[in-house]
Amino acid sequence: MTPPISRAPVAASAPKAAKGPGAAPPPATASAPAAPASAPRDESNPSAEPPPPAVVSGAGQRIYERSRPLLLQVRTLLKTQDSQSSVGSGFLVTREGHLVTNYHVISQYALQPKRHRLVYATIDGKQGALQLLAFDVVHDLALLKAVDPAPLAGRGTVNLAPEADALARGARIFSLGNPLDVGFAVAEGTYNGQVERSFLPTLFFGGSLSPGMSGGPALDEHGRLVGVNVATRRDGEQVSFLVPAAPVRKLLARGRAAAPIIEPAYPEITRQLLEHETDLSDRFIAQSWRNAGHARYAIPVPQELYMRCWGHGSPQAVRGLQFERSDCEMDSRVFINGALRTGYITVRHEAYDGSKLGALRFAERYSASFQNEFMGANDPARTAPRCVERNVDRKGLPLRAVICVRAYKKLEGLHDLSVLVATLDGTQIGVQGRLDALGVSFANAQRLAQHYLDGYAWIAPKTGSR
């Protein structure tokens, strides 16, 4: 089964040692993009010549040379140590020293400003302190400003492409940044339009992004901003993602004259997430459920307007039990910190056929599957779940439903919802389903739970014991 899209941010963070026996190694990242700089010499063979640099087109070379003064590396440093805990890229957008990067590049500072500080480094070796003025956590953007803009004076700015001047699919675009903290580089690729079925507008870049390039600009052949580097697919090649220029324009307009953020940004993150979850909940509930194709039950399967659904089943009975499963997930998820992503919905169901088992063994395995579901636990970000379990009558169709809510500890008013449902009428057949909505208000959690329960119904009248 092809996996659903899972975007991996491309900010470079300090490596963490694996803990405990059997700890997994760090995840693989995409290969480094083509860069005009020479590759390092092989120190084990001093006489060996370094391999030639990757080929970049004449247009790419012109874009890189023209844009070099506008590029910066953005570093998050621990105040108690002059060592970096995260690095990304950024670019100048005003002559007063404003620059744009990704929120996830500076998230550690945004959440713990008393423990961290922000600095920039230019391609010609200039360095200076940065202030955080504003961010857009939903679109993963941040607006910074140099504390002393004098070293950045005269460099110019990256101009945004006009909104009416749309690129054609297949147009060449050029992503710039500092991959893997080895030096500034340009990655040449193609513009492939917006990612299909994405709740948040996201551009598909047919090129390679690597850790450290987050927050760098992606430019058209005129050197105008098309998007901002944000993520890459770790299970694919030449599949990367950009934040469109439109949210950059809005962020600059509202944050240009803002006072620096010097306190933990949880209240502002919460405000933005509540706006996002309201839009998400309203649009999700406004959709009708699709037909799952089951002969006996109407099962709530979401439309694929901004979800991808994948199905699979047992090729043959496993210990006498056959099943078919559907998993529907959103690929748009909001990054809060390295351990927390929220603001999305998933829906799945499993249809069981135990006609080869007999009623007793089917009931045992069907019940065990229902009880085996994990509904969450107390963790640093969320409380332990509070659950209610009860029987529900859906116009004669008996259901067993468990509804759990977990509250966010530092994002007041936001919750994770889990709804688990099982049909109870069959002795040898049944369906179990689950909806999870992460980062929603309590009121919308109630609405989403009811909407999901309302999606279950009879397809045909009950016949026999099946």
C-alpha cells in the first residue's frame, strides 16, 4: 500500500542520542540538493580530486548570484551555550532588515524565548542578533528583524511575484538555502502547481530540499518569490513542498511594525489554531459521507477533497476471520514543536466477516479488537483522556461508542477527540470505525462526534443472525 503523504520539515536540528535498548536510528533525509560549491576533498586520499559540482543551468547560476546577498542562515542558540540547537534559512523582504523563514525553524525560541536567542549569518560572513516579530503557525511562517539592520543595508530584497502572474506547470524554479549547514546552495526544479487534496495551500516542487533549507526562498526565473521551502517527502525523490507567497504577503503586512515577541507564544499559537480548527470543522461537517460499499451497513467514509483514503484487506481468512480496512488521512498538519503536530482529522474503519468462525469465536475476537484500541495517555503536551462509553441506537442499528477527549496543557481550549464505534447486531459480521480530530475546541469535538455517529445506518434490513 502506498503510504499517505507525510511531510517532513527540512530544518536542521541538533542530533539527539538514541536512548535505551533497541532505540531507532534517526530518520533518513532526502539527498542534498545540487549546489554550486565544490564537494569536500576525500581526506583519506589527499591526492584525490574532489568530484565536480552538480550541474546548474545558466538561469540557476544567474538567480543564485543575484540572490546571494539576500540569503541568510537563521540559527537558534541556547543562551547558556554558544551552540546552535536548530538551523534553517531565511531571506530579506524589506530594506529595514525584515526577513522571512519557517515557524518550525524558530519554534524553540517562540516557545522558550528565555532559554534561546536568534542570530543570522550571511553568505559573506556577517552575523547579528534577530528579533521575532510575528508568525503564522498554520502556514509555518515567521517574520524576523535584525536588531541592528546596518550590516544588512544595501543588499536589496526578495520581491514577491504578483498574485495575478501565475506560473505554468513545468516552469523552472530555484530553491535556495543552506542545506545541512554546509554552505548556501541552489536546487533547481520544476513548478507542479498546488498539491492535490491538501487542506492548506501547498506547492509541489519537483526538486530536492534538504535539512537546513527550511525557510529559504523558491524563486522564478525573474528572481521573484514563488514560495518558501518547507518540507520534503522522505520516501520519494524530487518531491518537495513550498508555502505559497500569498501567506508571506499577509504576514509581512500584519507583522512589519509589531513589537518583538519576548514571552512564550502559546496564547498566540492557540488563537491561530482555534481559527484553523473552526474552518476545518465547518468544512468537514459540511461534506456528506461517501458510501463504503458494504452490503449491510452505511459506514462513514469521508470525501477525498483534502484527504487520501487507502484500503486493504486480508487476502484470505486469518485464523478464520476476514477483514477489509480503510484509512483516510489529511496530509496538512500544523507543526507546534518537534514532538507535537496537530490540526488534522483521520477516519478509518474495519469490516469483519467471521462466517467461518462461528458466533462464539467471532464475538471473542471482535470484542478483543475493540478493546485493544489505544485512546491516548498523559504526556507532556496533553492530559490523559476522559472517556464515556455507551450504547447508541442509530434508527434501529445498535452501536457501542466510546468518545474520549484530551486537553492540551499549554494550548488552552484545544483538545484531541477520539470516537470509537462498533456495530452490535451481527453474530458473525460487524464493522468497527474510528475518528480522530486533533486540535479542536470542545464545542467542535461534540459536533464532530455527532456527525460521525450519524454516518452509521442500515443499508438493508436485518436478516438472520449475520
